[in-house]
Amino acid sequence: MLLNTVFATIQLLLGLGIAYRPTARAALAASIAWSLAVWWFGEGLGGVLSGSASPVSGAPGAVILYALLAVLLWPADRPCVTAPFVAARAVGAPTARLLWLVLWGSLAYFALTPANRAPQALSDMIVSMTGGEPGWVTGLENQAAAVLANQGLTASIVLAVALAVIAIGVFLPPPLARSGPILALVVAAFIWVFGEAFGQILTGGATDPNSGPLLALLALAYWPSAPGKTA
């Protein structure tokens, strides 16, 4: 209880510090350090070195996405009139696009690893999230697992292709630039609802909402700005 109280207090202070403009930079810097520590010690690097990491279950680890968002949403000293999306204001468009490519490209890679191509891999992963869930969530998960039963290879390929399209979508010309973030929002919703069972926040034992909402927030940070407007 003591440690949980300490951890909760630290995270609450980080949130308040980010929301208060004079302390935003210091709080964001502290949140990056906190995220890296939790990613290492609490999430075991998101399992990315285990060979079984899956984007459906939260790889590369939800907490590292907090650090990425802190970097991308770092308050700019002055608005960049040429920034094509909010995530480019602090680090510039080329760096922001590279970070997007690395993240979503790595998720596509994880989707195709042998552990995730197994016939029952995705189905069993979804079923494993039903413990302690309300009946309606369990029913939803079981139905999805039944549809995906023995379809591990097909599901992995479809998911990997979708993630690869998202990864390169940020490089598309303006008329198509929204397609990447839109598809990212759809995939993030699928991951959060079916793969993560709403982050298991309804079980009473969750420590965070998992990666789905963070991937959606990241997609919104890359939403193209309207022509003539500052990101």
C-alpha cells in the first residue's frame, strides 16, 4: 500500500505538472525518466526481447509510449508555421515521421514473429484477457476469439499489412495524409477492445489503460493540419 501510494502520488504530480504551463517542461522531462524506469523494471522492456511480444497485447509496452508522446508534445518556444502536424512542432517533421515509422514498423515486425503466427496465438491471447472481466466483456472477447480460432497466420499477416500501411502513411502527400492516422485509430481501437480488454480497467486490478488509448492519442498528434493553419 505504501509503495502504491508513492507511485500514484508521483504520477499525479506528473500529470498536474504537465497541465500547468510554467512547470510543463520539467514535468515532461520527469515523465520521460519515470517512463523509462517503469518500462525497464515494471514492464521488462515491454517483452520486446522475449520473442513473444505482440502489438495486440501491448508491445512495445504502454509506458514507453508516454515517453515518446512527451518528446513529441514538448512545448515549442514558438509555433512552427510549417509544421504539418502537432507532433512535428518540437522535433521537426523529418524526426517526427522517423519516430512514427520506427514505432509502427516495429509493431508490424512483432505481428509476424513465430509466436504470433501460431494457429491459436491471437485467439488464445484474447481469451487470456477475460479473467475477472464483466460478463459482457467476456462475451465480446470470446466471440472475437472464436472468429480468430486457428487463423493465427492469416490474422498476423492482415495485422502486419495494416501496421505497415500506417507506418508509411505519414509520408503520403497531403490529399492522402489523413489515411495513416485514421487507420491507426481503427487499429488502436481493435487492440484496446479485443486484445487488451479495455486495458482490464474493469477488473479492478489494472495499473494503466494499456497501449490502445496511447496509440490513438499518438495518431491524433499526427493528424494533418488544415492548409494555412499552424500545427
